[in-house]
Amino acid sequence: MRTSLGRAELLVTGSAGMLGQALLGAAHAAGTTCAGVDLPDWDLLDTEAARRALEAVAPSVVINCAALTDVDGCETAAGREAAFRVNATLAGGLARLCAASGIRLLHLSTDYVFDGTRAEPYREEDTPNPKSVYGTSKRRGEEAVLEAHPGALVVRTAWLYGPAGRKNFVEAILRLAREREFLEVVDDQRGSPTHAPDLARALLGLARLPATGIVHATNAGSTTWHGFARKILELSGVAREVRAITTTQLGRPAPRPANSVLDCARLAALGIRLRPWEEALGAYLAGRGGGAAPGVQPGPPAPRA
Ligand SMILES: NC(=O)c1ccc[n+]([C@@H]2O[C@H](COP(=O)([O-])OP(=O)(O)OC[C@H]3O[C@@H](n4cnc5c(N)ncnc54)[C@H](OP(=O)(O)O)[C@@H]3O)[C@@H](O)[C@H]2O)c1
């Protein structure tokens, strides 16, 4: 039995996930009517279910957050097959349905489409060269979406955390700092920690603009996972040693780009700027209250104890 859906201006697919939840909150705050669909009630791999969701909601905009984001899990045989089905086939199918009904589509993608060898931040026109199965499936999804729906906008983002109360890297660091004498965190991957509610507000802005193609959207500035962890503890007033380790020492199954900083100049030219990551992190920490959610979000490399 599926949850019923009412008419709304915006439909968020993958609405139970990290960014999906942030989007529902941002839409509510902005007074935008919004509906969400996710597993298990709505399996968007089922084209008929996706079609019924679009018909029931009749949105002017769809923001597709549905994805398989377990970067290491994607490296297994079963994970690989699932990753391409969800991150590429589902995305392309949804784009076809949206194009046929004249619905604007924003599709989320990732910094992991790049190999990380560029010394500078990556621009939208830089050539993707994903190294992981996850990154490859997401790149395939970008291509499928833009081919099926030339009016779609692919939004690449990175290193998401928030809203408060969910498993994420920040909560994992705070939990480990309570449990361990010291932390070990990767210091040879650079990116831009991005507050999902900040990105959600930017996405609502992008939904109203006629921009198509690809745009990069992260909080401003960059750091390593080690730098991010240290800042989390510093801003939380927690004194705990954070030792720097290498990606090789961590030994995760999926390769990650050493540099995946995204150049957000196109976003700025569209009139949208996300605040510096340190400022966003401060706001997250100030707003999270006492109830830390334990665990590590699968996306980022887990801090090692
Ligand atoms: N998290 C990051 O750091 C990060 C970084 C860069 C880009 N992104 C991109 O940003 C987007 C949102 O990421 P996120 O972190 O919010 O992901 P998330 O928390 O994993 O949420 C994705 C949601 O999609 C759902 N989903 C999977 N298969 C589905 C299907 N067949 N039908 C309907 N829903 C389905 C998932 O359900 P289940 O959990 O039940 O599978 C989950 O609730 C993704 O496109 C991701 O690639 C994320």
C-alpha cells in the first residue's frame, strides 16, 4: 500500500535521505508546497510507480535525490549492479518522464565524477574521469539525464552533512571524540564540506532559474577530512587529538579523488552563493542540540580510531 500524494509545486525523489529531508524542510520554510517519495513506498525503478507519482503530484519541478550513495558498497558485484540501476537507469527514466510532461528537473550528482588529479578546483567543463563504481554510475546518470531531458540541470555537490539528528560525518566525529582517546582521520583528500540545508535553499533558487546543463554547488572554501574533523571539535569546544592518516592507511575499498573541490563560479554568476563551510558548520553545531546521532554516513571515509 503506497502513501497517498497530493498536488504540490515541488516533488522530491529520495525524500527520506539526507538531502531529501533538508529539501522538505527548506521548501516548508519557503512556503513552497512539496511532496516526497522514497523507498519502500515508492520504488522509482518501477517506471509505472514513478509515472503515478508524477501524475498525483503534478509538480512544476522535480529534484531527484534518489541514489545509491554507499560508495564502498558499490564496489561489490551486487552493489555495482544496484548502483548503475539506481544512479543511472532510474535517473534517466525519471528524466524521460519529466521531459514528456514538461516538468523542470534538477538532478543531484557528485564530486566523485572527477579523478582528483587536477591541482585547481574542478569546473563544470572539466572532463570527468571517475575512479570508483559509485562515481562511474553517477557520471552515467548525468549523461542519461541530460540526453533524455535537455532542459534538466545537473547539480554536482560534495561532502554533505545535516540536517541535525541524522547520521553524518559531524556526528560521527563528535561520538568518536567521546569514546576514544584520539581519532585518526584522512588528510590527503581535499573537498568542501557542505551543509545540506544550505544546499537545499540553493536548489530551490536554481529551480526557479532557466539554467540547464551542469552546475557545481558546495559551501565555499575547502579542507581535508582531517581539517574538517579538527574544526568540528574546535567549534564544539572538545579537546581531543586528531591524527592525520593517509587514504592508503585507511584502506577503504573504493578509490576517492585526492582533490574534489568544485569551482562554484557558475553558481555565483547565477546569483547564488553558499557561505564558507566553517560558518555553515558553526550554524549546524549551534542548532543541533544535545542529541547526537551515532554512526558514520557511508559517503565520507570513516574516521579511524
Ligand atoms: N552524501 C553526500 O556526501 C553526497 C555528496 C555528493 C553528492 N551527493 C548526491 O546527492 C544526492 C543525495 O544524497 P544523500 O546523501 O541525500 O543520499 P541518501 O541519504 O543516501 O538518500 C538517497 C535516498 O534515495 C533513496 N532511494 C534509493 N533507491 C531508490 C528507489 N529505487 N526509489 C526511490 N528512492 C530510492 C534511498 O533509499 P534507501 O536508503 O532505502 O536506499 C535514500 O532514502 C545523491 O544524488 C548523491 O549522489 C551526495
